[in-house]
Amino acid sequence: MVIAPGATRYLENRTAAGLTSATHLTYIPECLQVRRAKRNVSNVSTSNVCRGGNVYKAALGRPRRMVRRTKIEAAATRDALLDAALGVFRDRGVAHTSLEEVAAAAGVTRGAVYWHFKDKADLFTALCERVQLPMEAMLAVAGETRQADPLDTVRTLAINCLTRLASDSRTQAVFDVIFHKCEFAAGMAAVAERQHTACEGCIENVERLLKQAVALGQLPRDTDTRLAARCMNAFMVGVMHEWVKRPDAYDLKRAAPRMVDMFLAGLREEPPRRAAAAARTTALRRPRGRGRMASVPGAND
């Protein structure tokens, strides 16, 4: 008898099927078995339930309430695995943690981990996305929307990001793992690529806002918006990286507005310029003289 991995089927009580109660099929990673939900079901054989490796229902449909409860339980198990993984990753580091240790910390079997996540990289990606995706989504919406005051939007988003980091322990833990407890080795190549893609996406959305600021006259017309967006990203990542490492150094929640205002004041006063970048590039490409001596007045007299 074979039951599809993770299959759970509820068979309704139907007179036509000859059932007196429900039969509950449960997938257990280490072995496959049919467990009867109630002891009074004695007249249903496994052949009535599973044939040719397929699961057959002896009655039509499944109760909606049971389906809803199963989905809720699955979501709860997934959240429990993510929480357990976060704790183990933070204690031991990602490279030194096995999925068996994650399963043990969550109080489930290893098979339950593999039902929700393909491998450790998939688990770690889901862990990061749980805190990063909301931030990325807010920035994406802001970048794609015409803003009345683009620089103020940048300011608000940056402050909210730092404030959330300072206020939410789960966000702190995830970024602590990303910055200090994760080695992006061969097995984590997909995770590294996802982080790079997300970073580039954030930079592009910040640049969209800065271009709006240029169009509205908040920044000079020759502002190098791409370089300015990269500077903004470096500022934010640097603050987050150092504060997560030493959260007791200062009150990030109180300091966030002043830190962001300092950066934006510098951006308004002296933004990176495209003309200056072009001049530097030209200077670097200009050939240097070879052994040419300076002319000294009176040297040839």
C-alpha cells in the first residue's frame, strides 16, 4: 500500500459506503500507515481505501471544516519550524545546523521538515523572506507610485525599516543570522543569489524615488541617482549590520530619524553628480607623459 506523501484524507460517514465512522489516513515520514480515527470502525479494510497506489474516498467530498483545520495545522507546523530554525541557526550558525536538529527543536519528525521545505537552503530562504518581503513590498509600491514628496517618502521608509529592526525581536534575530551566522557556501548559492536579487531590487526602487526627486527639483538635474541609491543602501545595511552586532551601543529607535536626516541632508547639499563622474573617468583614461621633464626657466641659458 502506498499513500502519497503528506496525504490526509477524511472519509465521511455514508450508509451507501457501509461505513459507521470516519477513517483517517495519516502520512508518517518514517512509515506509511492507515490509522482509524475511531475504534468502532472495524468493517473497513485497507483495500477499500487504497488501490494501486492511489487514495480513494469511500464517500463524496471532505468536510470543509476539516479541510480548513488541516490547512491551519499545516501553517502552524510551518511557523513552528521557522521559529525553531531561527533559534538553532542563531545558536550554531547555518552551516553547522542539520535539519534533524531543526526538527528536534520544533518537536516534529524530519519528514515534516521535508514536507514543508525542500532542503536547508529552502528553509533559510523562507526564514529570510518572512521579515524581508514586507519591507521589499513597501519599497516596491513606493517606487512605482508617483510621490508628492519623494525624499520624504525615502526618509519615512528608511526610518520605518530601522525602527522595525529596533522594535521586533524576530527581525533582529533574522538579520543577525544573515549578517553574522550564515556562510554562503556552495549549498547556499541559491540563497546568496536571492539576497543579491533582492538587494538590487531595493536599489532600483530607491533610484526611482530619487529620479522623482530630481524631476520635482528636490535634487539637481545632474544627480547620479544610481550612485546615490547605492550609497543609501550601503548606509542602511551598514547601520543594521553594526547595530545587530551591538544592540546595546545606542537606542536605534530614537536615533533612527536623526541618522536618516543626516544622510539625506548630505544628499541634498552635495549629491553625487554625473558630470563629476564623467570627468573622473576621463582623467583616469587620459594617457600620462613618459619621462617628460618640466621646463625650468634659465636651464638652457
